[in-house]
Amino acid sequence: MVYEEYDSCRGTKSRPVLFMGGEDMGRLGPAAGMTIDLSSPHGHMKGLTLHAFELPPGNLMAYYAEANVLMGRESDPRSKMPAFQSLPVAIPKAS
């Protein structure tokens, strides 16, 4: 887990970043370097810089703990863990 501004593993220089795979970028229209807003039923993240990263289609990635604003307070009844890795979000479709 990276807590620094610079992430040498992913090649980013700041933390307000949204990672998206190339296939999704092609399908949805945004390009690397664009500023993107992200929302969930629980919150919003504004002004994220889009960064191309190898991810499976339909998946996005953002830094923890910044992305906590998108999380609700629900947790799995058995493990008591929040749904960190399965959170539906919306991004605007580029025109």
C-alpha cells in the first residue's frame, strides 16, 4: 500500500488519481490526463486525474484512504468488512 504522493509502482506523481484500463477508456471516451469526477450512492470525488493502468474491463482503481468518501457504512454480515473491492461508481461519459 502506497501512502506517498509519488507512486513509483504505478508512475503517478500525486494521489488524486483514477486508474482505468485502456479498453474502458476506448469504450467510454476519456483519455489519460483528463480530469474526472467519480460518484457512488455514498459520496463524490472530484478532480481526479485519469491514469491508464492495466485493469480488467469494468474495474477502476483509486487510492485508499482518499476513496473512502465513496464507501457506505454497510459491511458483510459474516466478516464485518466493508465492500472495499466491490463498489458501484459512476463516471461521466466523455463526449
